[in-house]
Amino acid sequence: MSPTFRAFHVRNFRLYATGAIVSNVGTWMQRVAQDWLVLELTHSGTALGIVTGLQFAPALLIGPYAGLVADRFPKRKLLQITQVWMAIAALTLGGLTVTGLVEPWHVFVIAFLFGIGTAFDAPARQSFVVEMVGRDDLSNAVGLNSASFNAARLIGPGLAGLLIHWIGTGPVIIINGVSYAAVILSLRLMRTSELHTPKVAARDKGMIRDGMRYLWRRPDLMMVLVTVAFAGMFGLNFQLTSALMAVEAFHKGAGEYGILGSILAIGSLAGALLAARRVRIRARMVIGAAIAFGLLEVVSAIMPTYLTFALILPLVGLASLTMLTTANATMQLSIEPTMRGRVMALYMTVLMGGTTIGSPLIGFVGQELGARWALIVGGGLTTLGAIGSVLYFSHRRGISIRPRLLPRPRLEILPQSELLADKAVVETGPVKDPRVA
């Protein structure tokens, strides 16, 4: 089997990936349909930002507790519950839309309820991957997961745009509600005896604080977390900024808006497949990809036509997925198994919860200053956040950032302890292990 797809030799992961791509197509269809529904009901970029923020607000509010649940309960069963919850939310919104009863406040409330399901689903899903494939294939499985998500992103938005034109937004949202059955079925068909189930974290007071303290003592992981926080807050608002650009800057309809999402997914899919091939995971790649992503968003804002804007989106998608997949794998491979649910919940809280704050702000900028300024502000703050994270942790938290020109230009990121060890070797020669005679 090709190294790119080596995690597929695991039966449980094959089942999961099959169900996930069906559900992900439905998810992307609903994202486009829901955004279009909000614009139809309100004609407001701020309202669109509020809906996006509400959908991610639960991750900010209850994310750490959701991670504790993921550490304390079987993830396979927990994921089945979250899929049922999100299916009910989607079917309710779709039903209200089809019957013509939907109002903006319905969308706000259901987006928040949907976000509650996502808040519990995300840390369980992230930490369940290693239970399916083990540590050796984790980075490959993370890349393939992202590839599945973005293959669905390639199909879903464009298909949603066409279906909205043919049958309306309500039926498209209902299709997503039905698609969750694919994940539920794949989870039920798994062989539990083949899962790499870790020891359940012992119940104790202060478990959430333990996760926070663990992260705070790891400046290498904190640097990744802060970088992702800025990207999640200001840069990863594609559904908002693409909708504003399509409608306001280029005066296009639902079909053209959906196509933008699919074009963006071309680059995202390429980034995910490259991540799946990558054997070594380096924190410097997170920083470099975040800076590139922010700069590309700024460049996309000044594209003069719909066509030129569409042509740069694959590069934006490539940079964003390189950042996210590398950050995800870096976090998972660097933490203790009993802490994985809590730490990944904090990671997802920062990534998704940041959108709660950033989306309304970017939506407001888009409404007051124009769609292009929404991209300029979002991309600029993403770039500044990545650079600021490197500068802070290199000077204040014991991380050494060393430029290297050979064999290729790059940044080398090391804990201060490793830098001191390197210096000791240079000054005194190799340090002999006292346990070796």
C-alpha cells in the first residue's frame, strides 16, 4: 500500500473514513445552505458572523469539560451520541425551512445547539483517531482525515449551490441530517477488540486544571496553540468571507458562492495529502504555514475579478491545511495518552472557540468597510499572531528559534534545554551516559 494511504490497512479506520466522507459532504452542504439562508433572511454580514460565532461558542464555553468527558468515557459510544444530536439539529432546521416557518432567531438557536454537539464531538473524534490506528500511523491518519474532510469540501459546496437553486435551502439541510447515519453505522460496525484503547483517566478533582497546567509547562506546544488561536479567530472564516466576496464584491449568486468553497478545497485536499505523506512533524512548519496563510488571504483580498479570486483560493487552502494538520499531529504526538482528551479539547476550544470572537468582528468589518477589508484584517492579524507567538516564546518561555540556511533555508525550533545541551557538547565533547560502562 502507498505510504500516503498506509492507515487504510486498519479495518476500523477504513470503516470510519467511509462514513466520515459521506457525513462531511452533508456538513459542507449545510454550511453553504445555512449561510445562504441567513443572507436571504437578514441581508446582513454581521448576522452571518453572529451565526458562525454562535455555532462555535459552545467550544469556547464547555470545550475543556468536553475534553474531560472524552478522557472519562468510551469515545466510540460518545461519538454515536454526538452524531444523533447533530442530526436532530440539522433535521429541525431543515424542517422549519421547508415549511416556511424559519426566522433568524431559529437559525441562531439551532446553530448554538449544533455547536454543543460539535464541542463534545471534536475532542472525542480527534483523540479517537489514535485509538483506531495507534501511534505509528497517527500522523498519516490525521492527514487522511483532513483529506476526507476536504474531498467532501470539494464536492459539498458546489453541490449545495446547485441544489439550492433547484430545490431550495431546506431540503439541502435535511440531506445533511440524514448523512449522519453513515458515521453512526461505521462506528457500530467496528471491531472493539482491535482498538488501541488507553487507560481511562482516574476521576479526580482539578482534572481540567491539570490539562491547562500541562500545556502551560510546554512552551513548544503553547507556541503552536497561540498561532492556531490567531488563525482560528481571524483567518479561518472562509464561509463568511467567501459569502461576502461572492455577494458584495462580485455580485454573484448561490451557485458561484458554492463553487468558491469547492475551489478552496482543491488546495486544502492537496495540503492534507501532503501531510499524510509526511513522516516527521515539525513545529516550524506550523509557524511558516500560518504566516503564508495570512499573507495569501491579504493577497486574495485585492484580486480584481471573481476568476482571479478563485484562482488564488487553492493556495490559501493549501497553506491553511498544512498549518492545521501539522498543528494537530504535533499536539497529539507530544502529549501523554491519559491527557490527550483534555489537551485536544483545549486545542479545539482555542481553534473553534476563537471563531466565536473573530467571526462577528470580521463580519462587522465586512459590513462596515467592505468584503475585501474583512480578508485584509483577518489575514493580517493571522500573520502578526504567528510572528508574535514566535517572538514571545523565543524570548520569554525558553524556546530557541535558530535560522538554518543549509541544506535548505528554514527555522529550527528547540526547547532551551536542548540548546544548552548542544552547547555543552561543543564545549566539553560528547557527554557519556553514566549507565554505560
